[in-house]
Amino acid sequence: MRLGAQALVWGAGVIYWLTTGRVMVVTSVISGPHLKTGNHPKGRAFDVRANDLTAAQKEAFFGAASDMLGVFGARVLWEDKGAQNEHFHIDY
């Protein structure tokens, strides 16, 4: 079963809150430098800020989001790990 975009963002936000104690910040949906053939231009991906979290918070969110959202066909990637642009990419 696939989740719709709103349900997926909401679910990711709840997981983020539960694992970090913070409000999730979506940094990109269709804007920004993304592949034209990727899911961002189609509105089927979003990026979540990670560079202001502790290492433990990042691990907790990544693990929980991968497990819980993956059940619904979503994919969670940890991109630019350790860099200034570090973020989580979630597509569906």
C-alpha cells in the first residue's frame, strides 16, 4: 500500500518528532538542483534538514523512518552525510 504525499509528510513529521523531539523542516520538494528525471520534479520526493541534529538523533530518525515509511513503499536516503548540506531524502 502506498501513502499519498500528505500522509507521507505527516508520517515523517511524527517520526521526526518522536525520534528527535523537534519539528521537522522540509527544505525542498520541487525546487532546487535535482535531476529532471528524478522524483522531485514529479512532486514525489522531499528533503528534510538534518545538519542541525545530533548524531544520535540522525541515526534514530533514519532508522525509524526507513522502517516505518518503507512499509508503505517509501525510500529514505541519508544524503551528503557529514557535509553542510546533510539531509534526508524521502521519495515514494
